[in-house]
Amino acid sequence: MEQRISGYCALCISRCGCISTVRDGELVAVEPDPSHPTGAHLCIKGRTAPEWVNSADRLLTPLKRTREKGAADPGWQPISWDEALETVAVRLQQLAASDGPESVAFSVTTPSGTGIADSFQWINRLAHAYGSPNTVFATENCNWHKDFTPMQTWGGGIGMPDYEQTGCILLWGFNPTTSWLAQAHLVNKAKRRGAKLVVIDCRQAGLASMADQWLRVKPGADGPLAMSLAHVLIEKGWFDQAFIRHWSNAPFLLREETGQLLTMADIKADGSDRQYLVWDPVAACPLAVADAQAAGRSDSPALFGRYPVNTLQGEVTCVPVFQRYAERCREYAPGVQEALTGIDAEQVYQVARLLHENGPVSYFTWTGTAQQPDASQTSRAISLLYALTGDLDAPGGNVFFTKPALANFFGLDLLDPAQRQKSLGFRERPLGPGRMGWITSTDLYRAVVEREPYPVKALVSFGGNPQLTKPPTVHTEAALKQLDFYVHADLFMNPTAAYADIVLPVASPWERSGLYPGFQVSQQAESRLQLRPAVIAPRGESRSDSWIVFQLADRLGLGAHFFDGDQRQALQQLLEPSGVALDALESQPSGIDLELKTVFHKYRQQGFATSCGRLELFSASLQAAGYDPLPGFMPASVPDADFPLQLTSAKWVQYCHSQQRQVPSLRKRMPDPLVELHPDTARTQQIAEGDWVMIHTRQGAIRARAKFNRSLALDVVCAQYGWWQPDDEGTGRHYNGLIDAAAIDPLSGSNSLRKSQCRIQRLTGEIR
């Protein structure tokens, strides 16, 4: 019997609408569903899902280690679910009683590149209900800088380009043809109707080939380039002066000497330190602006200039925030930035003009700008550049589409405030992921090995492979061996899971249902509420991550937080705010269109969700935490004669992170790890295309096959990460082993995966 079942591919954030073909209970094909808002295309990973769903390498039963960690053979012994769950629950209860719940860390893989989105909030809820403030989630290298860092500027994430109405699209370090096909489809449609496209990337990949302007920026130089473009917009007057003047803190006065915002408390004994001051050029005096709703008490507050203000401490010279921002941008004027970014000064002017003349402007950026030591300030610089257009939350700009309303069961409120303060890394990075209860693997390993700031003794991991997807530290292997107890739930064994004490088999997205509230890329897509059905029965004894969470919660005495183990009731409660019944969703597997409408310019009614109610060019919260309140960057790397090339990485469509290497048809398409380099660079090392080469950094060395790419600068090479099959000589294919784990963004902890220094040499002899 053959069935064709509607759903969506859950393997990445694109969530492409698809139709799965099941024959006699076996998944045999997955194809795009053009009737779905994200179903125009389906990548090769989704199309080959039957291969890995039916793979003989799948984990199909719970396993228990019987030999010491680090042994070549862990001695895996199959056990029942009852034994596995009871073993886990007893150990976690013992550790909570003896060392506190913070001694147990949880871990969750990325919902942007795996099917964990079905269970993401339930996994976080389990950690919080248990009392652990420590969940390893690599947000710092993924979504933090598009979803959270912009909160320091306008109180929310970057939103989504309104592709149907935009006049100019700016893709910065983002190639949707490999990571978000639904966006790539809409960019193509926008181009066909006449929208302009600017791509900023060190490689001319994907949509860059059809761009009106492609800027080949040096790895890690995105921030200075954003400041240079902003400088031109300011210098030429090509910015939305009304928006900047009345809806941002650009006119707020700063003490020139100290860089502190001036408030009524500075000039009146009974004044409020929440009332900021602007300069009225007509009255030639400062005026107070309480919040965004009070904007307009001065029709034209000054954006430039220096002004004397009498304060309670005497006369001080003040400047508007915008003056200080413009001065900072001037430090990266087109003629100056060229050496830093590799972008010709004339092209900077051309792109600035294109942005000015072809609005409304929209933009998207992701990991390309997030995986570098200046990630947070780079995010700020791009956000402020975009703010100058005035197109935020405007038709054709970056908007916040109305999405289906669901209950929030993330459960951060279940953590006592004092317990939240214990999150590893929170003390060093108080505005980083720690405030959400998320930690880095580096912080975890240090706590395990050095017991700082306190010992962590156990890890409960849902997916993930941090040994291969995060730069190794001096503690990585030791920590995995020293954990008193480690539980790992996954579809396949991987190098990190090999250190576990208990391994739990997870069902694939085709073997479980999943709820998705809005498909992000347009208002039509965001209006779609869909419950993806399980199309086949779970293989072996595999179970969904959510089932594992609910079962563990019950055995830990936390059932009251998880509807006493009733997942159906949990779904009903989750859906309640949407007004859609679970039965209705189950009867329509292709989803229900709620016909929601976009509300533009929401800030005009409610202000921005920032401390002052306005978009913040100058971030007082960053300043209070000890960071630069305006975008500023670390000094450029000193050239290293031993490692003269700049190393970066990118995503390829065949694989996502360290996954899918066991899929035969994908390995046929890309059997070996590649490193791209310019043919002229290769010639200096007698490297021919297809040769095996060795990439060296101060941290390590890996091998890869040379692939020529004439779009790269002569001093840039681009390698692939996620490979982990070892070779016979003991030199692995682990890209992250090349990266300095200590080179991190000071605010978020982002790793420098896209910016390092290396050398490359041809390997001789037979390579297997």
C-alpha cells in the first residue's frame, strides 16, 4: 500500500513544505509540496531522508556503557527503556540532593539545523524545572546575533525581510541557497520583479552571482565595513532624518568628556535620571524627553554639534549621540577601511548610493557575521547601519510578521532568580546567553575539570556533537571522560556520544509529530499553523525527544510541570491561545492558514522595547555592563609570516554541521572534505585541483582536497567543518580543531570559526 502524506521537512530552519511517500510502512521518498508557503523547493538533504531514516547505523535501542570511558570499545549493552530512564532519574536525584541541581548540565542541539525544534522548549523546560541554570546550546555561534543582540538596539530580533515589497535586499554573510531555501526562493522572486540585491561575503557563492553589488569582504571585517557604509549615508545625508531624530536616541545629549548620557537629574535637584535631554537649536537650550511617546517636544532636536549645558556640577560640554556615532563611523571612512575590509572605496560609495536610491531596504544576516571575535559589535554596527534607512518594521523593510499565538512553556520562570545567576559564564558575560540559562561548551568543560566556579558532574544531552562542532579546549576530552554521569539522546552514535554512560535512541522527524507555529519568511507563511504527522512508526525502540523528556520529568517528580506525562494535553494547552483545536490540526496535516495580518510601524503606538523606549544608537545597558555603547572593534590581526593565509568556513548544501556524512548518496556527491582557494594561490604551493592538502594553524592541522575558487581573495581559503572520520595517520578531518578556543566574542562567547590564520601545503604520497 502506498500513501502520500503532507507535512514539512524538519531538518533545518527553512521547514520546507513536503510530501512524504510511504510504501508498506516504509518511507521511500520525500518531495517538495508547491502548495505549501515554503514548499517550492526541497534540498538534497530532505530528498535523501529515506536513506538515513532507514539506515542500518541508526540507534534503535537504549544502550549502557560497560567499559571505562576512552576505551576503543565502550562495550555497549542493550537495556530496556525502564532501566535506562530509572538509571538516569536516580542519578539526577542523587546529584540534586548532594551537589545541587546546578551540578547537572543539560544540552540541546540547534533547532535551526536539526529536527529538535519539535522538542526544544520541552527540553529547556525540563532543565529549568529540575533547577539547572546550565543548558549547553550553541546559540552564540548561531542565532544569538540575529535574535538577541539586536535587542540592545531596538528591543527585538532582526525580523524578516518583506520580500514582496522590498526595493533592495542586503544579504550579509548569509547564503540562503545552502541554509534557508524558502528565503532563497523569495529573493529570486524579488529580483525578477526588479528589486536590487547586495551580497556581502568573502565568497561569490549562491545568490551572489546575481547580485547588483557583491562586496568581497575580508573574513571578520564586516563591522568596519558597516561603519564605513554608515559614514557615507551620514556624510551625504542619505538617511531617514525624521526617524533617527524622533524614534531613536540619536539626539540625546552625552557629556563629551565622560561619554555619559545627560538627564534631568544632572541639571535639577529633583530631576529624574530617566528623563533624557536633547538640544533645541531654536531655543538654544536643553529640553527633556521622557520616552518615545513624548518625542516631538522639540520639532528638530540637534543631531550634530557641541553645546554648553549648566549642570549641578557646573558647565559641561555636551554632544548629541548622533554626533558621537558619526565621529566613530568617520574612523572607517571609505578610504580608511579599504585596508581593513579589502573593499575598494568607490564600491562603498556605490553601495551606499544603491541603498539610498532603491528603498525600502531589507536585510538578513546569520552565522557569517556571528562566528568571529567581534560578533556582538559587528551585529550592532549592521543594526545601526540599517536603522539609518528608517525601514525597520515598515512595508518592504525588515518586519515582524504576525504569527500564531501559542503558550510559552520554555519555563525560565521555574528557575529561582538566585539560581539563574549561577549560569556558567553569566558572571563574565552578563548580557550574553547566560541570562537565558544557556552556556557554552567551554564553560561546561572548565566547570567539569577545574570545578570553577563550581563542579558540574553530569550532562544530559539531546543531540549535538560539541566535540566536533566547537573548538576544542585543553579540557574537552578530559571533561567528557571525567563526567560522573553522561546521558546522550540521538539518532546516530557520534564522537561526543561515544563518551556517554547511557545512550537513548531518538525517533526521526518522519516517525513523530511536530507542531510549527508560523513559517517565518512571509505573512502568508507565518500565518500557517501546522501539526506535522508521523508518517511511519518509530524504528526499533526509538522514541521522540519529547517522549523522553516527559518520561524523565515524571520519574524525577516533576510531572506537575509536564501535564502528568500527557503529551496530548500539553499540545492542547500549547495551542489554546491560538484558538485552534488540536483535533482540527490533526485532520489537516498540511496545516491551517489563520489569515493573519501584518501590523507595520508598531513602535509608533508602543515605542521600542528598550530602556528609553527608542531605538538605541547609544546603548546604556552595554555601557553599564562595561562594554562600548557604540560599535567598536578589536585591532586588526597582526600578519603572521608562518600562517600568511586567512582561514574561513562556509556551509555546503550536502551536509549540515556534523550530520549526514553516513548518507551514501550525499557522500557520493561530496566524498571528501574540501578547501577552496584561488588557483593563483595554489600555484605558489604546486597544488593542483583535487590534490590532498594539509591546512595548518597554531592549534592543529587537518587534511582536505583542494577545490579552486577564483572568487576568493588570494590570501583567503575556505574550508568545511563537520567532518570527523579519522584517517590512518591519526590526523582527523576536524575543522574546529584548527580554531583557537580562546578567541571569543567578549559579550556572547561566539567562537572565531570564520576568522583564523593558516598555511596550506600539498600532501605527497598515497592518501586513502
